[in-house]
Amino acid sequence: MKLVLTCEHAFPYIPEKYQKLFYDEPEILKTHEAYDPGSFDLFKALKSLANFSKYQSIGRLLIETNRSEHHPLLFSRYSREISNQDKKSILQTFYTSYRDEVKSKIQEYINEGNTVIHLSVHSFTPVLNSKERNCDIGLLYDPFRAVEKEFCKNWKTEILKQNPELKIRFNYPYLGKADGFTTSLRKVFPKNYLGIELEVNQKWASDDLMNKDLKKNIFESLQDIISKKPQN
């Protein structure tokens, strides 16, 4: 069993060359549109459990690492008008290199005879389009992959043992089978790969730090669940 930990929306950082794209709306880089507040802090808290970990260093308003290469929102409304040459450079420097490194490590582990659990760490805004999202933790998976479903079911049980008051939902606030990094990797690795997205409500984050008790809960429950070998 190998745990691969990633964080695609760790920071809002925009390389200096492209900062001019945000001169008219600099405040957007401080919002959930630019990154997932608290996600990198949670990623760091879980890192010691992982056999391999990687986070994206630039913001998703330059390029969206958690979307497929041909997705219409790969480049944001701020970056979609830049030249094709710049787009190719950004794609290769930040997007392709990130994804290829993670994919290569997963392939290495599978070739060695391991099952890989890939946990992609995210956070979500508590209110979207004036609608409150009724959830503390979302566990996203492909409902057609029984091993992923079982993993999330067991993880939910372990989390609730520590805090029964938490609201944990499956495939919420997004669908686990929707376009994303884990979705693309399931196609590459139809066996011995579990692609799970962890989504934590940003109401648990303050100043980019996730609540300590919640981090401890997630850490200890994950530590327990990865010690149990899933059946493929």
C-alpha cells in the first residue's frame, strides 16, 4: 500500500511575468477563486503519512491543474487571452510537469506490485451563489469503483468515531467522477489505483490554517484506514 498526496490549489501565486493580468482586480487573488484556503496547511499535516507528496506552486487563475488539458476552464477568464506561445509555456512548465511527475510515481509504485491511494487535498467555500453548503467534509470518489466507495465509507466511519458531530457527505460538493486529476488518472490506472478527493469546508480555516482538532481527526483517521489493505 502506497499513499500519494497532492494539493492542486495550494497557493494563489502568479509568476511575475503574468501578474499584469490581475492589475485591475488584484483582490481576486485573495479569494477562493484563486486557491483553496487551508488546503496546503492540511496537506502539510498529512504529509508524514504519504510515500510521495506534491503540491502545485502557482495559482489556478493562471492554469487549472485540476482540469483536463482540453477543458474550457483550463485557462481562467484572466489568462485565456494570452498568446498561444505563453499558453504552451505555462502548460509545459506548470501543468504537464506537475501531472507527469505524479503519474510517473504512481506508475512506479504499481509496477512494484503496490496498490496506490491517491489523496487530492482541497477545500471549498461555505457559500456559493448565495447557497450554503451543508457539509464539513466531502469525500469524493467514482461510484462505479467499489474499492473507492468502500474506502470512503470506512474513512467516514473512522472520522465520526472521533467527532460524531461532523457532517460528512459523499461526492459533495462536487461529483467524484467529474473532470479532475483523479478522474484522468483512473483512466490511466484502471487497477491498483484509488483516486480520492478530500474536500474540507473553508469555515474550518482561518488565515490559511485549518482547525487543529479537525486536522488531528483527519490525520488519525487516515492513518488508521490506510493500514487496512483494500481488495481490488
